[in-house]
Amino acid sequence: MSLYGQVVLPRRQIRYLFILSFGLVLFIQFFAIPKVVLSVSPAEILPQLMTRSIASIITLVILVVINVLLYILRQEFDSRQEELQKFVVELDNRVKERTKELEISKQQAEEARQQAEDANQIKSQFLANMSHELRTPLNAILNFTAFVADGVMGDVNEEQEDALRQSISSGKHLLALINDILDVTKIEAGLMDLFIQPVDLSEVINGAVSIGKALAKDKPVQMITEIQEKLPTTYGDKRRLRQVFLNVISNAFKFTKEGSVTIYADATDTHLKVRVTDTGIGIAPENYDMVFESFKQVKNDNLEVVGTGLGMPISKYFVESHQGKMWFESQVGAGTTFFIELPILTEEQANTL
């Protein structure tokens, strides 16, 4: 039975029985005992007395039964009320225990989160410091190696120059990796600042295309450009925007063995739209989430690609920090298209970034 049936209904039954008992008492009071007149014969009086006696007995029996029922219902009600009080107390204790457990769990989770944030901050600071310390001597090594390769410090033969040029190429690759690590640590630590200046989008995109042509020189990959003749000037971080377009274009050539890479750029007075499409290996749907995650790179058995997996996450961050959007569409075996959409910002708008 429900709580309503256990507590409320017995109370109503008691009320109804009490009203019924009260009504019977009133009935007896209003119908007085008939008067006995001496002139009337006993034979006439006896039926009246017997009728009255039977009615009184029936009334008394009913009253006794009603009172017994009232007593039983009262006992039942008291019992249910005690059970209800015990249940309420037990429920209250359970709620208090559960609340205490939740508070302890919340405190432990908060402590774990704080420890993780502190550890991440220490890691980011360490990587930033190490990247800076590595980058300074590496730049010096690259410069001195270039001096030797150019013959500034004496004549070198062709074989020596080739070895030096390979050293410079490897050093530049290492420097790019260090720069990526430094960028991502700054982003995670919230220390990345943008240097706002006028940005000639035609210059930036065409510069990235020129580097793309160099990447396509030694591969059976055709480079197709569909770039608006004169793109507008916006405000933002010129070096970071150039880095975005270089990352996307170099990524397209990196994952394309043969075929083509198409670079499309078009702009209105308010937005720039860039699209880079390759005919490479493509990305499987289950790997979509990895594309913009740091230090993760999509694996493919048919193509050996070396990298840190930082180019796309960093690019997406810089696009979004300029109030833009970056996304991709891909099909395994058919290729991938990366889309970049950037607003054309005024100097005042850019200074709020």
C-alpha cells in the first residue's frame, strides 16, 4: 500500500465513523422513550417497550462495534505513523551520508584537478625553457654551418658542401620542431600573444604557395592555384597567419604521394576563404578527432611520415584566435580538404584579440 493509503485513509475512516457515532447518539436523543399510561392495557404497552428495547440494544451494539473499529484504526494509524517516522529518520541519515560522500568526492576531485593543473604548468614551463635554451645554440650552429657551406671560412669541395647543406636542412627541421613545441607550450600555459600589424593577404598566401612549389619539385604532385588576383589587407599577426597557411600546404604535400594539391583563395570585403585540397591518402572517420589534438598523428601503413602532430592543432588555434574557423573534410583513398575562413579585421577589431 502507498504512503497515502497507510496514513491518510485511516484518518479519514476514523473521521467518518466518529460522525456516524455522533449521529446515532442524536437519533436516540430525539426519539424519546414512550410514556406509559395506566389506562392502557399491558398488552398494548408491551410491544412498544419491546420495540424500544430492541432498537436500544441494536444501537448499543453498533456503538460498541464502532468504538472497537475506532480503536483498531487508531492503533493501526499509530503504528503506521511510527513506521513513517522511522522511515523519515532513516532517509534523512542516508541523505546526510550520501551528501558527505559527495562532498568528499568533490574535494578529492578538486585536489586531483589542481595537482594536474600544477603538473601541467610545470611541464609547460619546463618545455618552454628547454625549447628556448635549445633554439639559441641551434641557430648559431645553423649560421656557422651556412658560413662554411658558402665558403666564407675557406674553400670547400662539392662533396663537403653537399654534406653541409644536408646538415643545415636537418637543423632547420629540428628548429621547426622546437618552435612548434614552444608554441604549443605557450598556448597551453595561456602565454601566447599576438603581434598586431597590417597583413597583406596576397603576399602571405603567395609566399606560402612559393614554398609549396619547392615541396612539389621532387614529387609527382601537381600544384594547382586558384587565388583571387588582389586579396584585401587585414589586421592580425602576420607571422602566425603565414605559419597557418604553410602548415596546411606542407601537410597536403606530406600526405600526397602523387596526384595534385589545389590551393583556392577568395575574399570579400568581410571574409577570406581558403581551401587546400589534396589527392592523398585521406583520413578515416575514426581518426577525425586526432587531427586537431596535440602530439597525435594519424597512422597509415602505406605512407611513412615523420612529425610531431602539432602543426594542425597550432594552426587551428591561430585561426580561432583571429576569430576565424578551420575544419576539414576527408575520404580514405580520395584525399582531404582543409577549409580556413578568416574575417577581414580593422585595426581596432584586431586589438581586441
